Amino acid sequence: MTDWDAIARRQQERSEQAQGDVLRGNAAYGAGLALLMAGDAEQAREWFGRAVAAYHDSWANAAPDAWGRPIATMKARLLASESAEDEGRWALELGAADAQTAIGHYAAALAYLILGEDDDARVHADAIRTRDDFPAPVGDALATIAAGTDAVGYVEAIEAVLESFESRDEYLEDVPVADTVIVLRTLAEQRGLQADLDSPLLPKRSA
């Protein structure tokens, strides 16, 4: 059985000792995930907030296509059960909607879904779902969420995303959590799409 409290403590120490904003943000994000899995939503929210602040600080020295940072801020807010609209607007202000890379399209799709602009989100989801340099199940999940009507397609896509996490040997910060699944599920449920998912990589939900 995973000792999530121990992992959270390890990540908190990593974040506090990290040299550089990205490393500090990654470690804080990992702490938030571990605390979420441990059932401590309040502390998880605090550490996700620290991650968001670190990723924002890191942008000043980032490459123009470092879209993983705004993506992480959007995911962190959603994982903390907070509004991610400011982070979505930030990603678009940085130019995600004009990016030609797969990860740029991913950032734009997430941002538009968060802001409720589903037609625009679907354009970017469709742009990445058939690319060789992006996980097709994630693109499919984004597209079905944006469409809002393909319940079967959504379930198939989100189950494929979860399966991809369960087959991994490596996770961000060595914290075995299917964070992308949680984020996509949150956005889907806002649109009435449901999937019955059960995995040791997902937090337990109240009955």
C-alpha cells in the first residue's frame, strides 16, 4: 500500500530545497498529488498553489514554446478543485492558440475547455489527435469532451488514457498518479459526461 503521507513529505522537502523555479514547481505539484491521494484536500490545494506560483515565476526565463508550464498551472488549479480560468486566459495570452506544436495545441485545448469555449477547444483537439508526437487517447478525450455529446467515445478515450498511465514505469517526480485523467474527468463532468473509473492511480471518491 502506497504511503502517500511519506511521499508528500518527500516532495515538500524537494520543493523547499530545489534550485530553480521549475524544479520547485514540479516538486510542489508532486506534493499536491500525494496529498490529494491521501485525502487531504486543504493541504493539496496549498501545494498546488505553490506549484502554480513557481511555474509563473519560471516563465520569465522560459523558451517561447515551453507550454508545459502553463499546462501545469491549469492542471494544478483543476486538481485543487479551484477555478482555472485565470490560468486558461494566461495560456492564451502567451499565444498558445497560435502555436504549431502538439503541446501548444494541448495548452490551447485545455484553456478553451476551461473557459467554456468548446468549439475552439475542439479545433485544437482535432489538430493533435492524429499526430505521431502526441498521445492519441488524450487528443480523443479532449475532442469528445469538447463535443459534449459522444458519451461512448469519451468513456473509451478516458479509459485508454488511464490504461496508458497504468502501463507506465515512470511518473513525474516518482508520484504514481494519473493526474491527466483526473483533469480530463473534471472537465468532462462539467459537461455531463461520466465514466466509472477505478484505479490505484486515482483518488478515492466519496460515495
